[in-house]
Amino acid sequence: MARWVRVARTDEVPAGEGRYFEVEGEPIAVFHVDGQYYAISDICTHEEASLAEGDLDGEIVECALHGARFNVRTGAVVAPPAVVPVRTYPVRIIDGQIEIEL
Ligand code: FES
């Protein structure tokens, strides 16, 4: 059954950036875009690269390895070489803590 799990404090993810967190064994990238927080699987669907380490431009993150681009809000691929969307996780903020639904 889905449940909410605490990931980090909001101030651990600066505006316009992403951060990597391991949450109950799952690699998660959290991005802070225009006051909103988005969580996706940290692993690029092309090969094995960390998306938290990619460049964030608005709500688009570019994989540092081969340049695939994903929308961090929807998980959609917006530029190849990746073709498979990345998994997204619902996010909520409770008392300054980022939580995701696993
Ligand atoms: S591993 Fe991300 S684009 Fe290749």
C-alpha cells in the first residue's frame, strides 16, 4: 500500500537545483522549481546516470552523461537518447519536510 515517507528538509534542496536522496533503498532525485518540489527516480532511463547531477533548466533536467532531457514534473522524455519516461513520485510538504509517496 502506498505511504508517505520523509525525504529531507526543504532547505536541503536549493531553488533551481536537484539533490539525490536514498529513500528506503530507492534512488530519488528531488528538484526545486519555482517554489515547488518534484521527485523522480534518480536513474536515467537511458543508462545508469544520476539525474540529480544533471543540469536543471526550469522544469527540465538534462542527463549529464549523454544529454537526454526529462520534465521533472511529469517524468516525460523531452529529448533523446532516452525514450522511456522516468518514474515520478507524488510530493507533499509537511512542517518544512519533503515527503514522497512510495
Ligand atoms: S545515461 Fe542519461 S542520457 Fe545516457
